[in-house]
Amino acid sequence: MADAGALAVPRPAVSEPAPAVSNTRLAMIIVIAAESMLFAGLIGTYLVFRLAAHDWPPPDQPRLPLAMTAVNTLVLLGSTLSMTRALRAVRRGDRVTLVRAATLTTILGVLFLVVQGTEWVRLVQHGLTLGSSMYGANFYVLIGCHGAHVLIAVTWLAITTALARRGAFRATRHAALEMCALYWYFVCGLWLVLFPLVYLY
Amino acid sequence: MTRIRTSLVRLAVVATALAGQAGTALAQSCAMCSSSFGQNDPVQRAFSWSILFLMAAPYTIVGVVGGYLFYTYRRGPRRDRASIIDLAGRARRLRRFVRARPTEGDIA
């Protein structure tokens, strides 16, 4: 039987410095790039129908609730500020602020989803459905896809907040929170593209 | 030498002629759109803008990610600034390396 020690790969005497971009962050960047392409395809579809239409929205379809969605946009923007606060808190080891800021971010995310859901119920009651027109189909697919991503991000945020409450993150070890924040920033940034495109244009 | 010059002139004439043809083709969008719709059809315009957008999207995404990675690595540990070609720094490091390296006579 061969000696196990002889087969073992010798470890380098000097540890190599950590890469500038960690593997976790690189993986998250790839996920976000792929998601961006998904939304680029959906936006491309929306642009075809929007630019080709003579009347947009069609005269027999209800108008989108602009004021409420604008307030909802501010809610989402506020959540990015609290997320930044949580990141800064974990970097300096402030657990209390971290838990507070992460909880606030989760609450704001849930609030965004609740308001979106309420709007959708009202729109369906007024006759804007997935099959009512291309306008409705585009709206629900594009905004719905974003809503699904916000739901995933909020679930992730809730889990991360629970971990933060248990003290799982340290100033030197908090990759899970960083990745969650990265995804949250992506979801919020995406809304800043979708809101003017769908509601204002 | 004269032959090369003549060939170059011919090549330039052919390239100019081809570029002129391409200029005419650029006025249309893709073959499907231009044949399916009229000249000023809004659907054709919509397809053209959408195609342009979808064409630009991957380049933009890859460019942004590539730029981020490039500058992050340039600003990584043991790097003072994100200069693209740090000639002065390289010359300094080379001088330091040459001074520290033992000469052949030292080995013996």
C-alpha cells in the first residue's frame, strides 16, 4: 500500500493573496449578467409592440396607476439605502445596526410587493388581464418577471436577516450578505429602467 | 514596386465600390423587415429599434462586467493605482530586481 503522505500534494509555503474578485462575487456577477440578458429580451419584445402601436395604451384598456407606483419606486430606492447601511454595519462589526437595517430592507421589499399586488388586483378588476390585449400581456410579463425576481430577493433577504440575527456574519466573513446585497441592487436598478419604460413612456 | 502599387490602387477601387454598395444596404433594416413591411411602416421602425437594442445589450453587459473586473484587478492588493500602463512603476520594479539579482561572478 502506498504511503498516503507521499501522495499528498505539498502545500505552498507562502499563502497566495486573495483574488481581487472572489469566486462568489464572480458567480453572482455571471448570474446578474444572465438575468440582464433575460430582461433585455423582454424589453426588446416590449419595444416592438410599444413602437409599432398607434395608441398606447389602447383606448379600451385602463391606465396604469402612476402616482402609487412612483411612491413604490421611492420605497424600493429607500431599501437600497438601508441595504447599504447594513453592509457598512457588518464591515465595522456593528451587529445591532446590521440587524435593524437588514430588517428594514426586508420590510420595504415586502411593502413594494404588497403595493404591486394590490395594483395588479385593481387592474384586473378594471379589465387589464394577460389576455385582454398585447398591452396587458406585455405589462404582466415584464413587470411580473421583475416582481418574481423581487420575491426571490426578498426571500433571500429574509433568510439573510435571520442569519444576521443569529450572529452568523463577522466583519471579516459576510460573503452571503454581500451577495444578497448585490442581487438586491440589481433588482432595484432594474426597476429604475422598467418604471420609466412601462409607466412613463 | 510598381506592381504592388497598382495592386493596391485596384484593391482600393474595389473596396470603395463595395463600401458604396454597403451604404445603400444600410438604409434598409434586416431583409425580413424590409420585405414584409412598407417603407414608413411603424412596425418596421419598431423592429429596427428592438434589433438595435438587443444587439447592443450583450456588448454593454460584457463591457461593463469586463471593465469592472479589469479595474478591480488593477486596484487589487499590491497595486497603488488603476493605471493601465504603469511604465514608471514597471521601470522602478525592474531596477530593483536588477540590483537585487546576484551577478554570475557571485555564484562562484
